[in-house]
Amino acid sequence: MKDGKNILAGEFLYWQISVVYGLILWGERMNKLVENGKIIYNKPLSDDVNALCLAVPQVVALAQPGQFVMIKNEQGSTYLRRPFGVADVNKETGQLVLIYRKAGKGTQELSQLDSGAVISVEGPLGKGFSFKNEGRTLLIGGGVGIAPIIYTARHLGAESTGPKPVILLGVRNHKELFWSDFVEEFSEKLVYTTDDGSYGRKGFAIDAVPDILNKYPDIRHIKVCGPTIMMKGIAELAIKQGIECEVSLEKRMACGIGVCLGCTFAGKSGKRWKVCADGPVFDAVEVFG
């Protein structure tokens, strides 16, 4: 009984701390940028994946690789904002690109919007990828988790002075090679794996990592976004080989600022993290080490 009371007391204390922290973040949210963005295009890339381009110059001016935005389709039936990773930006034109899979009611409704329609965009939010000058970076993406890799590739391949990144993309089949249009120009080498073997190497992204590391011994950093099982395997491999690795987590979230506690997880250090406020990018050791 005593242990039960201690557990309840601990949970209550965590709740109190979270509420206080949430109120602080809520105050910060009042200073967060919310911008109405006009749709430039909303076009299909495949049967179930769309690219959405919005004119939101104020958001774009602040966006960093690995961050995300919360959007609200005022014409849709969903009440809460939805999180979308920043796929790419054009600082000169003020345009933001989001890439999404039509998987539910909200994204189906989003896919029906035409050029000229307006969407409310809050952001940029969260902590993105970190960058160091030494060594080459291996960027790995799987599924629609490839989207945040695009802006990261642009930064490393066109905006920094270091070597271009090697990019490894895991997709379902040859119908999902549209990603090349977004990242190939920024890469030293672009490698695909497909689930069915219809293009590139048959298998999963992690299967190609050892060969890439052997071919490019100057790789010092790995940044990965995609399904949890993929990130876990790659993180464990990177940790074993002593290569710095960051993972971008995907979690359901309602608020995007750390108030609702819907996206928390327990890190290996024992600390509870909020993916939206503390991430979505984390050191792989803290998540999978």
C-alpha cells in the first residue's frame, strides 16, 4: 500500500511539474508565430503522397532543418492542428514545402484543397538537427519520414562548407522514387532500398548501412527519420561503431508545445521527454542506447 501511495505521489508531482512547465510554454506560445499561408500548389507525388507548398515567409525565415509546424485546415472537419515536418523551404520566395501521406480523414481533406486556399501555420516548432563541421553525414529516411531529410540535405549539400552527405532512402517500391527530385542534387551519393526489390537494393534501409560506411569511412554523423524499428536498428549500429547519431521521432501530438503530454517518452537517462517541445530530434543514445 505504501508503495502504491509513493507511486501516486510521484505521478502527482510529475503532473504538477508538467502543468507549471506547460503554463510557461503556453505563455511562450502567445509569442509563437502563427501565419496564414496561401497554397501555391498541392500536387500528388504518387497515389497516396502529396506535396503541399505554402507561402509563409515569416515561418520560413525562422525554420531550421528537422523542425516542424502545426497546421490547421479551417475548411476541414478536424478540430486540432496537425504536425508536419518541414520538408523544404525557399528563403528567397518565402515558400514552405510539406509532404504528407493521405492516410486519414484530415489528410484526405487536405489533399482536396486547391491553389489559393489558405491554411493556418504555426511554427517553426521543436528542436531540429545539430550540425558540426568535421566529417561527412549519412542521412537516412524511411517512408514519409524522408520528408525532413530534404531540408537537411539542402543545408549540408548546398549551404554548408563540409562534404556533401550520402543519402539512403528506404521506400516500398519503384513508384516512390520521386524523392530523388528533392535530394539528389545535394548528395554525394543517393542510395535506395525497396521492400520488393523493384529498384535499388532489395530489403530495408539498415541492410545498406554497413556497405555505405565501408565505402565512405569519413562518415562521422548519422541523421535518421522514419519508422521506429528502422531508427532503432540504425541507432544501435551507429552506437556500436561509435558514430554520432541523431533520430527524429514521430509521435501523435495535439498541442505541439508540451502542454498535453501526449507525446512523452522515457529516455535512457530516466528523464521524461516531450517530443514536441524537447525534440523531435534527439541523440540516439538517449532514445535507443
